[in-house]
Amino acid sequence: MTSKTTPSYSSPLALSLLVLSLAVSAGCSSKSTKPLYSSSKAGSSCYAKALPTSGEGGLAWGATLQMARQKSLNNCIRYAGRSGGTPDTCKVVMAECK
């Protein structure tokens, strides 16, 4: 009688696939855990507030005084328009850095 044997190539193939998958997963685990964005507490030490003559104003933080002033003015224009105020009258009323 002749006996059937399994092909000998199946074991090396399975072993190489296992080694390859372990190598890929090991490479992914060494990525740094640095955050993708910085929080407002990290570098935003300046703030500004802008108000329109009527409607809601805007408060914003920024890394520089100029950035905070511009962001608060943009927020004021947006919020005043949504609240039925006058967006074109927005002025920065307070701006300082800590």
C-alpha cells in the first residue's frame, strides 16, 4: 500500500507568514505616543475679547497677542451674526498675555 503524505511546503509557508505578521505588528508598536495637536494650555498664554454694539461677542486664546486678537475678532463676527447682532461693529475690548 502506498501512503499519502502531506506536502512539505505548507509548514514553511505558514511559518513565514507568522514571522511576517509578527514583524509588522512589532514595527507598529514602536510608534511614539506624541499627541497630534497641542492643547490650549500648552502654548496659548494670550487672550482677547471682542464685542459688538449688540449681540454676542467672542473670547479667544492664542500663542501671541496678535493671534488672540484676530481669533476673538473672527469669533465676534461669527457669534454676532448668529445672535442677530451687528457683526460689522465688533471691536477688541480687552487683550493681554499672562
